[in-house]
Amino acid sequence: MLEKLKEIPKKTVGTKETLKAVEKQMASVVFIAQDAEEHVVAELKDLCNKMNVEIIPVPTMKELGNACGIQVGAATAAILK
């Protein structure tokens, strides 16, 4: 699913945007980089668990950023409904 992320037009990249999408029940799946700092992603993880949104771990922020089509690392991203 990670390899398809670049082509998907309806997505969020970054923790703030992803958090908003989960709060509004617009996220179908959330990707979280395993090397992201815990204090950055902790609230998002808790919210995903509470809202029953699937979390897919990604090994590195660089890998997630590349999958999103950006030149920098990304801590989180989501595919929107």
C-alpha cells in the first residue's frame, strides 16, 4: 500500500494535517514512521486507536516522505476516504 501512496490524490502528509483528518473521520488508513519522535506521533497513535483507524508502520521518515512524493522525511501520512 505504501508504494501506491504517491499516486493517491486524496491524502495528508504531516502530523498536523493527519491528526485533523482522523479527528474528522476522513482518514481510512494512517502511516507512521517508526523513527519519528514519540512525542510527535503519540497523540495521533492514541486517536487512531480510539477511532479504530488502521496504523501502518513505515521503517523511516525518509521512506514515508519518498512514498508521498516529497523531498523531505514525513513522520505521518494518511489516505483519505
